[in-house]
Amino acid sequence: MSVFILLWYNLSGDNMKKFLIIICLLLLISGCGKNKEKTTDEVSDSFVLSKIDNDKDYVYSNDISSYMLSDGSEYISKDIVINLNSNDASNANMEIRSFIRKANKDNNDTNGVLTSGCIYDYVYYVNDDYLSLVITYKYLRNGIYSDEESLVYVLSLSDGKMVNNKSLLDIYSLSEEEMFSKVEKAIESEDSLYTIKSIKDNGYYLYVKDNKLIVLFYEINDDESIKKELILS
């Protein structure tokens, strides 16, 4: 600072003008550099909706193995891939691959008829703002099927990030209690309180179909778990 003051007092006339011009140019360059850095950061944080493979749908599958079931129908196990270019989609694909490896690892058949293992299928929905994938599965052991279970993934098409239940309820202006109230009214079993308790204990799934919020849950009826889906909003 003292050096700057000495220069200020010793400069006059044209030299003073040159000095002031140099200071202004330095300040201008410094400001431009900061703006450029900010712009670069904004660009790096932006998300552009794109597929990993443009020739395929947002969710696609590849056949792995084919089996006959005891009822004579055919079952084909498949790879399931979310074809969305984002970090959260990549993490979801890793989880799905792990599930499919485990599901197919224990499959056993006799003369092409599946006798034990995991049977799964999927549906997906592309909406204005979200991509929803619902995988349903059940296990076959000693000729008996287990209760059905589900895996649900909802990804935002605006930023590629996974959207959880709480965020979906907030987006559709619903509280969890309001959701449970709607579910309770839709339950057909006599022991609706037990089913609500079971849902609260074991969880529920939210996804978006036709731009409407859907809740997927399992209703307990005569010791049988029945998949139910209800439009919330």
C-alpha cells in the first residue's frame, strides 16, 4: 500500500493517466477471469438428457436364458438396462445387474422345465419429467412360489438423478399420512389396519405413470400378499 501511495504522489500529467489506465485494465481482466470461471462451472454442472445407446429405448433388455414353467408357459430371463446417461442411472444399472446375477445363479431345471430359481419381469414408463422402472419378482422353491416383491426406480429427466419417495410426495403436494389415508380407503381386506401396519413396516413404492403418481404396495389377505397399485394424484 505504501508503494502505491508513493507512486501516486510522484506521478502527474500523462504518466498519471497511463497509470490509471493500466489499473483499470488489470481490474477488468481480473473480473473477466472470474466470470469465465463461473460460466465454466455452470456448464460443467448442467445436465443434457441423452441415451447411452441412441438406437434403443430408455429401458431395454437382452435375453439370457429360456425355460418352460410347470403350467406350460415360457419364461425368458433377461438383462435389464436403463439407457440414460447419468451417474444415478449408472448406479441403478449396477444394482440391477447384481440382482439379475443372483436371480439367475440359482436357476435349476429338469428337461428344460424350471424347478427352482427366480422369475422376474419389468415394465417402464417415460413421462414428461420422469422415467419409471418397475421390476417384479418371485422365487420358486419345491414347486411353490414365494410372495411377489418389487424393485422400483424413478429418475428425473431434467437432471438424471434418482427421485425418492419423499421427493415424489413433495412434488405432488402430498404428505405420507394423506397417502396412507388414500391407501386405507382402497384396501379391500377386512383387516385394513394390519395391512397398513405391514406397509409401514415393509415399505411401499412410488412411481410415475402417465404423469400421475402411483403407489405400489402389497395387501395382506388371508396370509397372501397381493400386489396393489393406486393412483394418488
